[in-house]
Amino acid sequence: MSAAVNVKAMVCEAWGGPESLALKDLALPALGAKDVRIKVHVAGLNFPDTLMITGKYQMKPAFPFAPGMECAGEIIAVGEKVTDVKVGDRVMATTGHGSFAEQVQCPASNVFKIPASMPYEAAAGFPITYGTTYHALVDRGRMKPGEVLLVHGAAGGVGLNAVELGRELGATVIGTVGSDEKAAIVKEYGAAHVINYSTESIKDRVKELTGGNGADVIYDAVGGDAFDQSLRCINWDGRLLVIGFASGRIPEAPANLALIKGCSIVGVFWGAFAAREPEKNRANFAALLALYEHGKLKPHVSQSFALDQVPQAMAALLSRKTTGKVVIKVS
């Protein structure tokens, strides 16, 4: 059994903004029988990390804790009942929290070996956004080739993944962005059309692009006004996937619109799915990593920061100026 250790980490000791985090020693407990300890090379930053430190996320770790929901690195210790991975394996992992640290530990079931061709920087931001998006489009959205996929926040972490995976699943992808600068990367990743919602009506433009039918699947990690417009430009039997609320407003759906559109509003909670159906989740990751190895997926990292720059990284993410993923280079 691996003993408890102290590691350097960006630590949250009370609810607050990014500026409240501090680089300190953090104690990791003794390793559980089914856990692994990972030397973190790179960690991925996600929007929920910024919610977790303010106390606004559904999971509220006990203080003190390090945020950071995912990472890539090397296994340095395994619990006595761990058989699928070993010390020295290159892996990516979902950790819940704790990844903004020199080391992190998590259940071995949350760890995935990465291909030799995959750099840590690409792997660090892979699990949560690709895991969420594959589950959303395939399991919850029943995406079929030839359908129209509308992706809100298409230049962001999950959004760019949705554009890319939608393309691979045979959809005609329409992305929405807040500025013309972001349109180029969304097109590069496979969108047939890009709508700048700051200058165009999403509803009107989607109707125009689809001959009046609307989108078959709508991937909404934004909420707010994007959700409101989505219900007005969804096709018959459309699936509106509720991923999150990056806009800050949790919308309410007029039930009459769901009725007259014959559409479904579908919740997507990948973390709960992964916990409830671990084998199906691992099968999804096998499919995703196969796509990566065949050159079909190209994780996009727009900015990287050092461990002591996590507050600046969070500020960059919250400014909405970033595209794809922001990562933290730990070692």
C-alpha cells in the first residue's frame, strides 16, 4: 500500500474566484486498493473547474482541495487490487478534482492508456470533452448519417469536439460562434456553415440553411438564449441535448413547443453515465482512441499555462477568447 504524500498543488481553501487559489502543499491520502497514483504531466482545464471553486458545481469537495477534473501523465503507484494498468503506463484520467497538482490519485476504472502517438498535451484535455460529446451524440442524441447537427459554442472545448465528431458521424454540421474570428477554426474542424449569433438570428439562419425544416440534433452547452432559439429551429423528432449552461442562465422550456415540434429535450450528464455504465463508457473511449489513432480526431489546444498560472488560465477561459482546450503544464 502506497503511503500518504505531500505534493505541490493549486489549492482551494474557501469558495471564491480564480484569484483565491494558491500554490501550496496538499496531502494525498494513502492509496486505496483499487486506486492509482499518477505523476501529472499536463492537466486539462474545463468550465466546471471554474464553477467548482466558487461552490456552484454539483460536486463540492471538502477543503482544502485542488481543482482539475482531468489529466495525462505516468502511473507511479497502483493499489493492490489494480490489474488493468501498471507503474510506468502512459495514461489519461478523469479525477473529479485534484489534477492541478504534481500528483493525483483516482480509481483505476477512471484511467485510460493512451497510444504511443498521443502526446500528453493532447491527452490531458481529451477525456471530459470527448467523453461527454461522444456520449451525447451517439448514446443520447441517436445521431444518424445525413442528419443536421447544430452546435452552440462551436469553438469551445466541447463545442469543437461536437463539430469534429458530428462530421465523423456523417452529419451536416452548423456551428454557432460569438465572433467572426472563431468561425475559421469551426469550419476547419468540419462545420458546413457557421452562424455568428452576435450579428445573425440563430433561428432564422438555421431555418434558411435547412429549407425550413430545422436541425435534427442540437448540442447545447450554452443554455440561455441559445436554448430558447433552439426550440424554435428544431426539426420534427429533433433531439435537443442539454450539456451545460456556459451563458450563465439556466433556461426554462415552454412545454407547448416540445409538443408541437414532436421533439425531445434530452439531458446529458456524462459523469453520472460513466459511473453507472463503466463498461459502455470504456467502449466509447475505445472507439474515440481508435478514431484518434486513424487521424480522424485532432485535439485542439489553444493555450497552455504553468501550474502556478491556473488563475490566469481560468481567466482566459472565462474571457471566451480561447478556442478548443486550455491546458496546464505541470511537469
